Amino acid sequence: MKTLKDTKCGENVTVVKVHGKGAIRRRFMDMGLTKGTEIYIRKVAPLGDPVEIKVRGYELSLRKEEAAIVEIN
């Protein structure tokens, strides 16, 4: 299973599934991270935290723990 945490800068990926439970999963879905959504990886910090992505026309930064629950293709 590949997650957003495993991506490199400049990649285009597609969301397969958002893992997790409760509020965090709901928050991600409210921000547009749903199945089939295209994501462009804009920046990855040197230590991998945070990851800046472009999704549905806006930029979003995620911590490593948050990026680890978004399964990608």
C-alpha cells in the first residue's frame, strides 16, 4: 500500500482510499480528499514533514501522520 507519505516532489497521484476513523477521516473528505481525486505533490520538506499538495485547485499541507492515512495509486 502506497501512501502520500511515500511520494516524491512533482508526482501526480490519485486517491484510492482514506483510512482512519471519525473526525480525521471526515475532515479529509471535507477538504476534497475523496476516492478518485487527482493530487499533485508540490513540496516535501527535507525530513518529510510536512507534505504540500495541490488538490482541487488549492494547496494543502499535511503532517507525516496525516499523509500516512491517504492511500494512493
